[in-house]
Amino acid sequence: MTNLVIQRAIDLAGSQQKLAELCGVKQPTVWRWLHGGRVDAKNVMSVVRATEGQIQAHELRPDLPDVFPQPETTPIITP
């Protein structure tokens, strides 16, 4: 099962190796993330930084909403 969020991060970084370097991990770690392994909570923000915020923390770990909440949306009010 391919993690599409990590695939986007790899695409943004340019390669698994480049994402690994930007995140301070080894390439096999990124491969594991891509193939269904969870991104450790301690690495979530490094992926966010590596992608210049194009990948958000809550996308990487939606199972931790108290730690990485989704951004609040403002309802559109029409007159």
C-alpha cells in the first residue's frame, strides 16, 4: 500500500534520498514510510519543513489529532 502523502513529499523533494537528507533520516526510512510505515511523530515536522509546508502535519499523522490538529476552517457566510 503506497502512502500518497509521502509520495507527494518525495515528488516535492525530488527523490527518496533527497527527502531523507532533508529530514535527517536514511533513505530506507523514507521507503518504509512510502510503503505503509507510519512517520514517527518526531519526524513529522521535518517532512513539513522539507516540503516547505506543502505537506501538513495532520496529513502525515491523522491518527494523532490532538498532536497534529487539522487547520480550522472559517465558514463562509453569505448575506
